[in-house]
Amino acid sequence: MLREAILHESGGAYAYPVSEDTLLIQLRTAKDGMTKVYVFYGDRYTWPEVLQHTSMEKYASDQLFDYYRIQIQVTTRKFRYLFLLDDGKERIWYNEFGFHSSQPSGYYSGYFQYPYIAPDDYFAVPDWVQDAVVYEIFPERFCNGNLANDPEKVKSWGELPQDQMDFYGGDLAGIIEKLPYIEDLGVNTIYLTPIFHAATSHKYDTTDYFLIDPHFGNNELFRNLVQECHARGIRVVLDAVFNHCGYDFPQFQDVLARGTESSYVDWFYIHDFPVTSEPITYEAFAEVAWRLPKLNLSNSEVREYLLQVAEYWVREYDIDGWRLDVANEIPQTFWREFRQRVRAIKDDLYIIGETWHHSGTYLQGDQFDAVMNYPFREAVIYFFGKRTLSVDAFDERLTWNRVTYRQQAVQAAWNLLDSHDTDRMLTCFAGNKAAFRLAIMFQMTYLGIPFVYYGDEIGLEGDQDPDCRRCMPWDEKDWDQDLLQYYRKLIKVYRESSVLRRGEYQTIYKDEATKIFAYKRFTETEQVVVVLNNSIDDQKMIIELTEYGFAPESPVAELISGQEFKTEAGVLTIDIGQMEGVILTQVE
């Protein structure tokens, strides 16, 4: 038994509550190292002789490890437990003190413990989030609904952007005008990149956190937008840019003007006086980003100012969520207070962090609900697009992304294919629409929240920033209508399927020779099986129904096409075209 591979800890992603009296426990072992794994558990004050026990299910595997999971219930909410591991050659007990040849005796004996599930310990993501399909809008490039508030020297709509100071006139009135289009697409949540007063087109250089940018409209127009969205069942998430401000931010301008005499000197990280942008004598978002002075969130005045900003837009305009820009460069103590303050106003407010790396410390239930799932995007790019990931490696990337976070955070993550910060997926795939469509099917059926960047649905392309921020074309002759209908169908399937929105996930088949990757989404009463053919050849799939969790006699239907397949002797034979997939469900 490879004991070095065995890992459990009473916290993090390895032990956490999933309800008021139920604990999810995860154990890591060597890959293919065990034949049976048991957990013995009970109330903390129960003697070992009366502990309950149950076998654990192997949930997932990666290159080196297997991961076992189980949910255990103790009505007193006070847990202690240990494991019995069997590799077919020896049986060992595993607790906080390590490994033992016999069950440790005595009242304490080093059991793992989760002492008590207090109400604040349970990580509860807002219920509506698991039903969301998110649509990201870069307001300056989405639609120009009011020519009267255009900046000076706007460029022609559709002309390719070259600079952060290129303006086209997109605004909030344009978003309101296009709400019927957004609703018809099927999305039910919009995320707006920054809309507060700022000098650039991207608005990440905030001048006034309490004022809608005049080129976008005004505060009352924004209130109208939120109300119009809510009337259509659409939630609104705003961008919180609290890591840095804009060069024109009044407090920074005061430092520029008054130097060491300014009462705002400690709001920023000033290296030298006088303060200059060339050479830059202050800390900024990035070394060359002189327009974006970094805010000092160790300063209590700065913290309170920004917390009041966050509260203001929730309390006064009833927004539904905050997306937190550069969230990983801000003290976690601030985010803990942020969560408490905004949730006190709206208890189902969604909090999503922008991090591009592993973010487990932010996802313990006291800071973010989830993060933008950039590791998901990377796996999709290199499996479907660049085709440099094997089927096994793709599954391993997904496994790592699931097992290192709490289940609630995985289910609430934004599974993006692209965004305003990346090249568009269709461009990244070198225009390969078959690969793009397969990636979309995966996105709409995998665990987490589907995230659509405006224009992807009609085939809009774009390289890295600023090219990825092209204007949305509104002449339908410029749209890929087949792609648009495909998006609409998949979003409709997703929103009508509770198991796709809320079910658990399990990989059930993968084969490198055929490039077939299959998985199921399931609840106690329902399941859907997704089979993806990531090959340039047509493939024939022979499915033993019971192995995939289906009843052996009932027919099977494909959810996108509506086609129904008859089964014979408990077997379904189905042809899957090159770079295509199917979403299968049992017909009652």
C-alpha cells in the first residue's frame, strides 16, 4: 500500500458541510491502489464500539491519485471518523496519527474530527445561481442606443479597435434596447464590465465609483435597466474594481497636487515624491499601467470607502451580484468583511472572484461563492482546439479542478470559453467551428455555470485585447445563423434540465484511440449521458445501458435533435459524427 499517496484533512476540500447535519468527506489514495475504502463515523462523544460505517465511492482519478467521497450524516452535527483501507493485500486504519494495523482503541484515539457544524460554517451559494446562464457584455461595444451621449470622435461602428481610447458609443440605452435579443437567446444573467465614470473605453480606471459614466447614461437609466432585466427574469452582476482606481480619481489627483501634504497619501503606495507617471513613482495595477494606481486596502479609510460603494449599488439599485476584479491581489480580510456587508443587505447576492489560478483559500464559504473558471478554459482550448491534450489528460485537468474545491464552489463557477481579457474562442480555434460547437456542448453540459461572451453566439472573432472587444454586429446578414440556433438550442436544453443545472458529475468512458469522452450528470432520480467525439473520424458507440446507469429496456432520446433510439437486448448502438456530440436521456 503506497501510504505516501494517502491524504485527508478535516477541512478545506476534504471535509466540509453540505447541509446543516451532513458532512462531505474526501480521501485521496494512490491511483488504482485500493479495492475497498470504508469510513467509520459517529458523534464526537460516541464510543468507538458503536460507530457506524459505510463504504466510500471512488469519485474521480487523475494521473497519480484516486479520490473517494461520501456524505455522512450525524444529527447532533458533531463528527468524528477514521478510515479503513483495503488494497487486497493488507487492511490498515488511518486517522490523524497516521496508519495502524488494528482499530485504535480508547475514547479519543486520534480520530479525525469536524467538531460542530455551526450555521455560519455551511457554505450556501445563492440558490438561483445554479440555474444561471451568464452573458458578458462590454457596454462600450455592445449597442449604441443613444447617440446624444456619445464621446467626441467616436469611431464607425464595427471598425476594428486599436487602442483603449477608441470609442464607439455603446451605452446602457443600447443594452435596454437589446434585452429582447438577450432574452430570446435564453440567458438569464448579464454581467457588465465596469460602467462607472472613467476615462478609457474599458472603464477599469474608475474616476467616480458612485456615478454611471455619462457616455453610458446616468444612474436613473441604470436603475431602469435593472428593473427591465428583473421584469424579464434576468439578473444583473456588476464589476467591482477595488484593487486600483483611475489616474483621475479625485483622491489620487489630490496626492498629485499636494504631495506629502495630501490627506490621501496613505490611500496609495507612493514610492517617491513628487508623484509622476513617467517615470512611475507609485505602485500600479501593472508596472506600465500608470493609469491604474493601486489602492492601499490596508488603510481603514480606503476599505470603508469601497465597502460603502459595494453596499450602495446593492441597496439603491438592487443589483444581484458583484464580480471582483483582480480579486487575488486584495487582502482576504477585506473580502470577508465585504461578504458580510453586502449579504446583510441582500442575502442571495452572488459574489464571483476573478482569479486565473487555484483559489481554494477564497472558497471556504467566508469570501467568494465561486471564481471565473480559467483552468476550465485552458483544458477546453488544448483538448478541443489545439488538440494537444490526450483524453486522459483532459479528464485529469477536470478532476483537479473539481476535487480541490468545495462542491458548492464548483457548481457555482463561471465556466468561460473566453472573455474581454482573452482572445475569442473561435479565433483561438483558428476558425474551426466544428471544434467550437463541440466545446460549447461540453460547456453547456459540464458541472458549473455556462458563461457566454457577447457575440460568440453569432460567430464574432477577435484576437487578444483590444481585438477581442470588437463591436457587436447588429446586421443579421453578418451573423452565423446556424451557430446562433445551436446556442439557443443548447441553452434551452440546459435550462429545461434540472439534472444539467444541479446534478452531480462522473466521467464514465474515455478512449484515446477514438477520442471519445463520455460522462453523466445525475441526481437520485434522473440522469443525462453526454458522449463527445473529439475525433476527425466518425465513430460508432456501443453502449451497454446498465453500465451507463440506464434501464435496459427503455428507449433513449437525444436532447438536441429530439431523435429517439430503440435499444436491443440492453444495448444502444449509435453513430456519432466527427467533432460532434450527443446528449442522451432515457425515455419514460
